[in-house]
Amino acid sequence: MGNEDRSDRPAGPGAEPQAHDRLVERMFSGFGHASEIPRVERHQRLAEPVYRPLRQSISESAPRYRLPVQGMAAQVQADSPAIDVMTDLSRVAAVSIGGDRTVDEARRAMVDHGVRALFVVEAAGIVLGIITSTDVLGERPIQLAHERGARHDEVLVRDVMTPAERLETMELEDVLRAHVGDVIASLRLSGRQHALVIESMQNHRTPSTRVVRGIFSLTQIARQLGLPPQPAHNIARTFSEIEAAIGA
């Protein structure tokens, strides 16, 4: 009994101070030794990513660097993947405007951002529709202003936009299997310059909250086919030039 290890005994009136200190230490630390750290915690520490700097250098001679020629990489053909001419809104910020803004404000926004269409949105990014340069610069705002006895700059975006329920849409999974020529044929069939690409997601199953993943623009397709800038309001001519280009 005299050689018995008393370090784990409850501290009593006659307990040795050293044994009592070791007991308290174990109670509050939970483990008596670093080797007793739980395996899960050790695994988490080992799994932490390690980031390393990439190799960099400075040329000893005088190097000649050249910027890429804009547009060359974007050149497409009719049999190119359709995704090549889609504006991917997960990578490019959508340019939008509120429905209560005026058509003049919409025109200025298009000029400022170098686009021919704007998403019309409300709070939380819900798409109400699309307004194009044709909607803004065409006859519709003038007609509305005349009918209402109002000024042109009093016509609102929501008055001339194409509502979301009337927009042609394509499923992303179909687009991923399609070619540029298929997109052109689809736009020709609908007679529109734009079409939305919708992505079905597990947490966006209801039609009112489906995600707009991208947009096709007839003028962008023409540009990527290598055609000169297209007139904003002559859709028929744009289609003719595109079809002539892909049929050549």
C-alpha cells in the first residue's frame, strides 16, 4: 500500500499538495497530455489549406510585352458552343434599372454602360422585365406621351419594357448542348433580339424565383461573328447579315 499511486485519488484533508494540483489540472484541461488531443481536432488542423506564393521573376534583358488584340479570342462560328456567345451573369454584373425610372434615364444608363438592354428589377433582384434601346428610342414612348398629354421624359421604364412573363427563356442545360447557330435560329423564330438563359437550382424551384444565369443578344452574336456594328433598330437586317455570314 505504501507504493500505491495516489495522484488520482480525491483530494482529502490529508492529500498531498502535488497530487491535488495534478488532479485540478486534469479536471480543467480535459486531457493530461498533448498526445491525448482528439483525433478529429488534429485532423482539422492538418486539413487547413496552405497557400504558397507563385514563382515570380524579372527579366534581365529588355522584354517585349504585347497586349492581346481585343475581339480575336471572342471570334465564333455557327458550330461554336452556344455558351461562347452567352453573357454569363455569374461572371459579369447585370446592368439594371428600376421600373419607376424614366426612359431618358434608361437611355443614359445604356450609353454609360455600353449596352443595348437593361434588366428592370425590383427589390431583392427580382426581374420585372427587360427594356431595350428599341423600346427607349422607338415610337412607343412618343405614342404614350401623346396619348397621356405628357412629356417624353415623363414616360417610365415599366410603361415600355417587355414584362418578364413575355420574355423568351432557354434552359442552361439545353444551352450547354447547343451551338451558336441554334441560338440564332431560336431568336429568329421569336423575332426578338434577346433571350434569357435560366438555371434551375435546388433552392430555386418555383417559377417566380428561378435564377437568370445569362442572356443572349443578337448584336453581341453579330459582333462575335466578326460583323460590323449593327443598327440598333433594324432587326431584320441584322438577321440577314448574320445568316449570310454563317452560310458563307
